[in-house]
Amino acid sequence: MSPIDLGAVFLALSRDGRADQLEGAHFGERLGRAPADMAYLVGVHPLTADWPHWEMHPKGAEILVLQEGRLEMSLDDGKTVKVTPFLAGQTLVVPPGVWHRARVLEPGRMLGITYGEGTTHRPV
């Protein structure tokens, strides 16, 4: 086993304990339909601009770990929109069904652990 770059490939964590490498080109397709062999998707994302859309994961929580940079995260639970600072070294757990997006105040990168089945987007 050799080290991998989570900025170049994703890991699909299966329900039976496997961690399969997934090339970036197949990320969106796999995240959108989440076949039975994938529970969570793990990857590192560069943050250079505000997210161009909101996203929501209806069937599972998303864990975001800000490794570098500074963000402002907006979380919309359908009743209220909460805007919260998000600083390097912090972790944010986004509950299932909560719309979220990032505004980049200082570029950086973020580790995402996403339960992707049913993931959907909406315009800002």
C-alpha cells in the first residue's frame, strides 16, 4: 500500500469496510447515485472561490475539516439560514437534509467526508 493524494483521487468507503480509490473524473457520477458498495466519499478540495451553488445530502451527514484558509459557511435547515465562521483546524458536521455553501474569505483546502446518496444542488 502506497500513500495517495486525496487531492487527486477520492476514496469510496464501503459499508463492508473497503476503501476503493476513485479517480476524480468519476466523482460526480458516483456521488450522485451512490451504488450499494459506497457509503462515504473522502476527498480534499481546493477552495479558491465561493461555491457556485448550494448542496444538500438527504440521507447522511457530511463532515468538513478545514485544513487551510478561512470560510463563512451558510447552513439552511428550511426554517433559518445560519452563517458561521469556519477556520483552519475546525470541523463542521452538516446534518442530513441541511443545505450548505461556502464563501471563501481566505483560500485554502478542505477535507470532505460525504454520505453522497441523493446529493442535490440548487442555484445560489
